[in-house]
Amino acid sequence: MHYARQHPLLRPWLAIFIILCLGVRQLAELLPGISDLLFHQGVEGLALLSSELGLGAVAGSLWMSQQPHEALPRIFYFSAWGLYLLLAILSWSPSFVLAVIVVAGCSLLLMVSGISIQIMLKLEVESQFRGRLLILYGLVLREGPAIGALLVGTTADWIGLEWPLTTAAALTCLVL
């Protein structure tokens, strides 16, 4: 952890990644609520949103396989901003069709941000610290969205899902 805090590039990258994980990466965990509470689509809507989540992830992976390493920091920052914008659009989407398209876009950007930060960590970190930093990456990747989904879901029980999703996206934007 000390190594990551002292490194001039890793510190901001990891900070942004932690914020993304807490603020906007909980999309997959919230799909049942999005399908049912926001669009009243039930299981059929959840299946469609889930398939779009997979489609966006595959598209993001294929696109990232063609990107040069030099472009990764810029790609990471743009994907973070794109996630914020798409989550805000999803929160207030007037139609389920638009939501399906936005979920695919979110999934693409989730994959792009995850791949870019992981490759940047592998390229930038000295070999003796690489395993430790990638464990930290994995911990943040798994626990951040779960904590974010817990916070958004708990708040959604009181006031609905639109405002907690929008607030999570806005707080993420403020920190970026």
C-alpha cells in the first residue's frame, strides 16, 4: 500500500478506480432493480439487460485488444467520464429501449476501464510489487461494487432507485 501511495501515477489511477468501483461499477448488481423498479419489465427485462451487459463487455474487450499501451491513461479517464454520464442517463431514461442501449454502453465502458487500469498497473509497477498491487486491484474490483450496490440499494428502499443512482454518478463525477 505504501508503494501505491508514493508512486506518482499509481496513486491517482487507483484512487479513481476505487471511486469508480464504489460509485458506478455496481450496475450488474442493480440490474434486477433497474428492470423491475425503473421500467416494470420483470424477468424478461432483466434477461434482456443482462444479455446487453454481456454484449457490451465483449465489445469492450475486443476494442481494448486493439489499443496501444500509450493510449491507456487517456482511455481510462474517458471511460470513467462516460460511465458517469451513462449511469445518469440510465437513472432517468424515459424508455426501456434507451435503457437497454445505455446498459450495453455502460458495460463496454466498465470493461474498458477495468482492462485499461489492470494493464497500466502491470506495465507501471515494479515486478516485486506487481502481485501485491494486483491483489489490491482485485479486492477493489470485487468489494467496491458490492459496497456501492448495498448503499444504492438500501437508499432505494426509501426513495426509489432514480435518485440513488444519480447521486452515485454525481458523486463520482465530483471526485473525477
